[in-house]
Amino acid sequence: MERSAIFYFHYLLLSLVIAAANNINTTDQQALLALKARITAKNWTSNTSVCSWIGITCDVSTHRVTALNISDFGLTGTISSQLGNLSSLQTLDLSHNRFSGTIPSSIFSISTLKILILGDNQLSGSFPSFIISNTSSLRAIDCEIPHEIGNLPNLEILGIDENHLVGDVPNTIFNMSALKALSLLNNTLSGSLPSSSKNLIGLPNVERLDLGLNNLSGRIPGFIFNASKLFLVELTGNSFSGFIPDTLVNLRNLEHLGLGYNYLTSSTPELSFLSSLANSSSSKYIVLAENPLNGVLPSSIGNLPITLEEIYLQNCKIRGNIPKEIGNLVNLTTLHLGNNQLSGSIPITVGRLNTLQGLGLESNKLEGPIPDDLCQLVRLSELHLDHNKLSGPIPACFGNLNSLRNLSLGSNELSSFIPSTFWNLNNILSFDFSSNSLNGSLPLDIGNMKVVVEINLSRNYLTGDIPTTIGGLTNLQLLSLENNRLQGPIPESFGELTSLESLDLSVNNLSGVIPISLEKLVYLKDLNLSFNRLKGDIPS
């Protein structure tokens, strides 16, 4: 079973197999042609062997159809009841199409059926509870589920993600002791989960639990985390509240923990639940963003598994300093701590995270200089330090971060010149240095940034002329030089900025005639040239 960050159910079940046979059972052929007659797409023809049709798998001995996988074919129409004649069928995957109408009850007369996937269609009606007793072999199902689902002792995979299901999650699901994977992702399920394991077996064999992107509320039951085989827990995007259960300590195989975008809190100010995750020796992914955790990061964060790759803790009302021990997590690729109340300086130990690709510390209360140690992060592509109280110059060594694509340093207290080495970053896509105290002039070398899309240098103390080489930045969509001390004319070359959508040169000392070449900027939506000493008409 592939372990991926987000659980896409149909990838777990079946890969496409095509088998050829000379002697095909005519009952299977008629059943499949009946399905073909009910759909609008021309996928099959009676002139070819059924076992050679796309999406069909046949038994090599009996030549009977054992699997039908036409997932994501863009099919429309209704599902034929004659599918029930595929009496050797074990796997039926019709997901990710546009089938409408009801689910034929004849499907549930197929005693050999083990895997049924009907998700992401436009099916209506209910899932009849009487079929539960007719499909004892069923091990995986994807459609509307009744409370009687708990009577399926052999069910191993239950996936009804990406539908429009409403109502609550049946408590009987937590009696399915054989269940290995449960995905109810992205529905409109509501209500709460059972508050205790009383009268419930639990899910002792479950490995994947994905209830994300629903409207579930209440507390997360601690007994769920007694399932020691869990390696993926995804509850992001609900309305769960209360404490994050301490029983996380039991999940020694946990790789993926998604609890973000809920109303969860910590039982202690030190966010002690983070320490409990140290028992999971293979953790890779922790998402707790957008929860009111109301605490401080403990130094024990450095004891989290060395395997950890991604941490998302933005907008969690976290205060205090960033522990220097965070530098122990040397395999991190993503660290997001933005939109909190963190104070103090950026620890130099962050420079140890040499696999880091994304660092978000924006919208905090961090102060002091930007440490040169960040320049050791040679794989960094995203760096967001904006909206803090950082001071001093932009490190000259930033010019060595050749992987950098997006850099946000706006709304700080940075001063001095923009280092000349910075203009060497010819692969950068956007940079925002706005609302600082940067001075000096812009060099012609700014024209080296051939792929840049957004430049925001507004509200600084930049002087001198606007470099004509900016006109060569044909991918540029936003240019803001507003509220500086720039002088001289608007370069005629600006007419070559064929992708430009927003141009703000207001509140400077620009002079001369507004170039008529600006009329060539067919995508320009926002133009502000006010509070300068310009002459002429604004291009229409």
C-alpha cells in the first residue's frame, strides 16, 4: 500500500491490467455491452475480444471478467443493472466519472465482489442495507454507507471520499476490526465521533484514517489513537475542538499527522503533545496549522524523529522564542511558523537545516538581524520573513541562494543598500522588500532577472533613475516602486513589459513626459503615476 501525504483511494486498489483470451464467456460480453449502451463514450466494440478492452481484466484460466476499472474516463449515463451478471467480478471501479441515477441492486448479488468503488460521480439514492448480507466477500466499498456497514467483518478498505455525503459517521464503523483503510475525505459529513470506546471494538488494524475536509465537530476520541498500526491520520479541515489527545504517544508507526484547520488546543502551555510524537520513529509530516494552540514551542521539539520532513504550525497563537533545538531536525524540507506571536531572534541553528526548501516565519515579532547562517540553506526556494521587526542589512550572501524563487522581507526595519550580489539571482520569480528603510539606487543588473514576475520595492528610500533594463523583464506582472525618492523619466522601454498587469510609480520625484509606449501594455489593469512631476496624458 503506497504511503502518500494525501490518501487518494482509487490508487490503493487496482492498477490497469489487460489480458487477452480467445474464448470469452458471452454472459460477460453481454453484460459489458449493456453497460456500454448506457454510457455516451465509445470505449468498446463487439468486434474485439472483451479481454482486450481497456479496463478489463480476465481470469487466464476461465476467461471470465474479474475486474472492471474504467475510473476517470469522463463517462456519463446510468449504470446498467446487467452488471450483476458478471458473476466472477472481484473488483469494480467506476469512480471519477459522471454516472447518474441509482446504484443497481444487482451489483450486490455478485458474491465474489471484494472491491467496489463508485466515488466522485453524480449517483443518487441510497445504499440498500439488505445487500450487506448478500456480499460477504466484499472487502472494499465506495458509495453511500448505512449504519449496517458494521456487519461486514471482512471489509478492509472503506472509501467514500470526494462525494456529497451528509449526516454523521456511523458508530458501527468503529466495530470493523478488519478495516485497514478508512477514507471519508471531502464530503459534508457532520456530527461528532463516538466519545469513548465503550461497546466498540475500535479499529485495531487500521493503517490509514482520513476524515479530512468535512464538518465534523466535537472532541477527537482518544481511543482512535490506540490503533498502533496507524501511519496516516488526516483530520484537517473540520471543526474538531478540545485538547489534542495525549494518546498520540501510542502511534509509533505514524508518518503523517494532519490536524490542521480545526479548533484544537494543547492541554499544557508547552505544547507537550509535540513531545509525545517523539515516539514515532518514522514521522515525516505534521500539520497543525490554524488551531488556537496558545502555547510555546518546547525545546523538546528537537527530539522529534530525524525523519521529519514537513512541519506546518502557522496561525496557532504560538508565543515565545523559536527553540535553538529546531536545528536538530536536519531532514526538514518545509518549516512554517508564520502568523504567530514568536519573539526573539531567528536562531542560527536554522542554518543546519540544509535540506530546507521552504521557510515561513512571516507575521511574528522576530527582531535582530537576519542571520548569515540562512545562506547555508542552498536548497531554499521559498523564504518568508515579512511583517516582523528584523533590522540591519540584507545579507550579501543571499546572492548565493541560487534555488531561491520567492523572497519576502517586506514590513521590517531593514536598512542599507540592497547588496549587489542579490541581482545575480536570475531564477527568482518574486521578491518583496517593501516598507523598510533601504536606500541607494537600483542598478542596471536588475535586468538579469529574466523570469521575475513580481517586484515590490515600495515605501523605502531608493534614489536615482529607474533602470531602463527593467523593460527587458517580459514576464513581469507587478512592479511597485511607489513612495521612494526615484527621479528622472519613466523609461520608454517600459512599453516592452508585455505581461505587466500592475504598475505603481506614485509618490516619487519622477519627471518628463509619460511615455506613449505604455499604450502597448494590453494586460495593464492598475496604473498609478500620481504625486510625481510628470507631464502628458495617461495612456488609455
